[in-house]
Amino acid sequence: MRNGNGARSGIRWLPLVMLIGLGALWGGNPSFSKALVTSDLSPAAVVFWQTFIAGVLLGAVCLFRGIRIPLTRRAIIYYFVIGLMGIDVAYMTLVFVVGHVPAGYASVVILLSPVLTYLIAVMVRLETVNPMRAIGIMIGFAGAGLLVFPQGSLPSPELLPIALLAFLTPVGYAVANVYSEWGRPEGADNIALATATMFAAAIGAAVVGAVDGTFHPIWAETGQRELILFAYAAATGIAFLLFYKIVSSAGAVYLGQVGYLVTLFGVGWGILFFDESTTIWLWAAVVVVGIGVALVNLGKAKAG
């Protein structure tokens, strides 16, 4: 039996494919961040150019397609909540942290975003408690935990304060996940929302850069660092298009499960780009996290 979207009962293929794509893009954030912060760019400089360039690219799409960006009071508040919490707080923290701890650790910490997203959504009554989805979240958490718990992830105990700071990243993601559905301007186009959100985040990062004096004039030189920045910006623009599309079609809590995939892709990109070694725990986590995401997906379908 098929539903209105042409998918078989219990499986929502399009949101799942978009979720995997978003996980792959966001999973690259720790690797992008590590490459840039080790090139002497500050977190504010990285996030400013990442979001400003992404905003320009998305704005060009809006202009070409004649898409209007809403500028109502509700819309502006929406842009800055998502931009400041979901990008500035989350991304600047991530860029800072990966300069001191392994990228794999940061990827695993992001795992907490689905748990926090679910809790916040229940607290604001966007979602009700669903046993299958709750079990899926716990299984997913346990699966990603297999990546670090057997051997640990910090080079030294002195890095614990910075490691704890990393938890601001999933908090920012969770707030953005929930508010992206709860505060969404009615009738707004996804590309328009992504564009305005990028510019709101760029404003926040520019303020931080002006205060700490770390603004980076990208026009002063063009090298590998700047090319990585452009690639990061393009990936960010595409990721936020997927972000809004998933929220509008599947909901905030379903979107929150991207944290599991971000963890796995983050470790995978680390292996590819930084030659990190892998263990049996990684492949065990892949299986367990897959089960968790499947349960959450089926729970969403049954709840609907």
C-alpha cells in the first residue's frame, strides 16, 4: 500500500534521502572547521565568510526565481533566532573546539542534538511522548556512543573544560531545530528563509569579529584557505535548503535525527581527509544508529 507521496507505508523515502544528504554536508563541518582554524582563521572569521557567501549564493537564487524575502517582525525574529543560535553559537563553538580536541570528538558531541530537540519539542508541546521514537533516540545515542566510550577521545584531562564547551553546539542546533518549526513565518519560501538566515548569522559573526578584532579580509589573498572557505559556504547554503525542506515536510524532531548521521559522516570525513584510523566500534555504531533512525522514522509514520 502506498501513501500520497508514493512511498510504501511506514517509510518516508524523500525525507530520509534529504536527511542523509544533510548529514553528509553537516558531517563535513568539523573537517572544514579544523582545516580553517589550523590556518589561523578565528571562529568569527570562518562563520562570517561561510554564512555571508552562502547568503549571496542563495540570494542570487531568490533574485533569479523572483522569490520575495519576508521582512515582517515575526520573520526577522525568526532569522536571528535561527542565525544566532543554530549557526553563530553552534558553528563558532565548533570551530573553536576542533582547534583543541579531535574532530571525531566534536562529531560525536553533535549527537546530543536529537535528544535535546525531542526534549524541547515535548516541553513546548510541539510533540507528544511516543514510545517507539523515544526508544529510537536512545538506541541512536547508544550507537554513536560506541564511537568513543571504549577508548576515550580526549588527548589529555586538561582539555575537559574545552570539551564541555563543545556541548553548546548541540544546544544551538536543538533550539534552531524546534524554533524552525514553531516560529516559521506562514507561507514563507524555503530558499528565502535560508537566505535571510545566512545574512542574520553573518551579521552576528561580524559583530563578534569586530569586537575581538579578528575580521579576515578575504580579498587580501587568495589561496587554499580561501578555496576551502568558498567550499564550506556552498555546502552551508545547500545544507540549509535541505534543513528547511525537511522541517516543512517531516517536522523538527525528525530533522533532529540528523545528529546521528552527522556523527557518522563526521568520522568518515575525518578518515578520508585526516587519515584517522577506524575500529570495529565504528561499524557497530553504524548498525546501531541505523536501527535508531529507522525506529524514529517508523514512529513518525505511526504517530501520523
